[in-house]
Amino acid sequence: MTDSAELILKLVDEHRILDEAAGLNEPSGLTLNADGTALYTVSDDTKAVFKLDLKGRLSISGSFFVGVEDLEGIAVSADGERLLMVQEETNSIVTVDLESRRELSRRPLAGMQNYDSIRHYFPDPPDNKGLEGITVNSHNNHVFVVKEGRPGVLIEVSADQTSILNSHLLSTENGFKHPKVEPEKLDFSGLSYDGSRDTIWITSDKGQCLFHYDWNNDCVLQRLDLTIDNGGKQTCIRKSEGVAIDPERRRLYVVGERDGMLYTYKIREK
């Protein structure tokens, strides 16, 4: 059941995570591990998965190289044993086994059943507005991926990644609007499934905000600005590219690509 109570985000921590020596230059995408004790991110200019502790410190032993570039989003499987990533250029879902660190599969949306239902959203040649975010429904293992824009689309993929089950346009009609960003310029980057509320949190880079979205009823429950304190002045996160929610601990983690920062928010009801 969806919890529709109005929520407030309070910034409680921020840490710089840029590490040029390791190749973590453009953090893009974020996910918690199975027990909520660590985070994984990718950098779209480096063929690697980076493991961070909750304070943003890089774990060299927990990070590893993968044979894929242009990675934009990352999610952990419901059992915590695999990482799923999206490659924007090919609009593919890449799955890696965490223990062996081996690539298990690489599945382009175009090769899935029912692709014809969303084909018109993906121009040929591509327009650089491909897949940006990914998350997993922990109740049924369905995978959600989001197309960045022109138009923004949230797509539900079967657990075995062989078929497209459904898709929803992210538009003003279902609540994706911003007072300072024109509808056609609003974009979408990171995704995180909220198992306690059965909802999805979606970041917007240009909107500098989060949309708390009810997939089942196809409506935005709330838009929340990603505010930070910048030298005593309230500003917003620049290029919020990834989000990870821990509903049990009431924590929400966001990475800002522009400044290479990890932000931790406490979630509370108004």
C-alpha cells in the first residue's frame, strides 16, 4: 500500500567522492547493497564499478573493472547477488555477478519481446537521450529503467529481462512538472525503488529535485527539492545523477555528478 503522507528531506551529511586516480570522475547512478551498509556507483567515463561506504569513502578491494563503458545507472538485485547497470549508448541492461565479478548478460531493450510498444520513443540513430537510471522491484524482481528525456519514459522489464511488460510516459499529465523548468526540458536520471511504500524515487538533473512516484496509479505523489547549504546559502544539488533509498533507516542518498559529492538526507513525515 502506498504511503501518501507528505515527506520532508533534511540534509544530514555530505562527502566528496571524486577520485581521479581511481577513475571516479563522473558519479552516475547509485544503489545500496543488500544490507544497506555500502553503496555502489558507476562513472560513465570509466569501465568500473565503485564501492563506497556510507560516508563516501572508496573501497579499493570492493571496486572492480567491467568490460563495459558508458554506464549510467546501477541497481542491486533483490537477493543482493548481482548488479544491474544500464548502458546508454546501446540502451542495454548489463548484469554482473557480485561474487565472481563476471558479466552474466547484456540485454538491449531492442532485443526484448514487446519492444514494438516503445520503439517510437527511441529514434534511430540515437539522440543521446537514452537509458539513464535503473532499479529493481524487490517484491517481484521486475526491473525498471528510465529514458532520460525527449520524452522521459519509465519502462518495466520482466525479471528475466526478456520482455517489456509496461511503460509510462513521464509528463505533466501524471505530475512530472517543475515551476522553473519547461516540460520538454525536464529530464530524468536516477531511480530507486522504495520497498516500504511500493513507490519509485526519480531524480531530475535539470529540475535539481526528486519525484516520489506511484507506478501502480501512474501519478507523482510529491516533488522534493534537493537542497544543500552552500556557505550559508540554500542551493540545490547540481546534476543529481543517482539516488538510493533506505526506507527502514529513513535515509536517502544522492550523488551529484557536477561536484562529485554524496549527500545523505533524513526522510521524515511532515
